[in-house]
Amino acid sequence: MLKLYDFGADYSTAVNVKWFRENDGVKVYEGNWTIPSAVSQGNSYWSWYAVISWIGKALWEINNPGIYRCEITATGGPISGIYKAYFRTWL
């Protein structure tokens, strides 16, 4: 989950989320979202905004115990960058 607090009103932010199996580098999921500008939604700013992504709904996504990497790329506004997190699964 990418949760943003108190960010500006006059720009939108593109968010790309990719999940990989760490042992072989296979990408198991990719999704894209656009956080709209607060002004376009009738607000002066976003007090918070969340983008939530998870894997495991389909068996092919998590079919072995292991470590999975999530990469979140945000473009636009003050949060531009790449953020990585690692998760271990046990089946």
C-alpha cells in the first residue's frame, strides 16, 4: 500500500506497481493507477490518498514459499521515485 498524506492540489500522480518473485525475478503482477489532482475532484488538497495492491488471489501468483518484491514507481508531484519492499510467504 502506498499511502500519501497532505499533498498538493494542482497535479496528478501516476503510480505503477510491479510484483516479482525474488528467487527467479519473474514478474507476477503489474498495475497502473492515476491519483487525480485534488482540484479536479473539487478539493483544495488531499489530506490522504491510498493505492493498494496485493498478490495471491490467483494461484500462479504465489505458488511456492519464498520472497516477493514489490516495486512502486510514482511520477508527478513531490513523491516521484521508486520504492521497494520485500515480503516472505509460507505456504
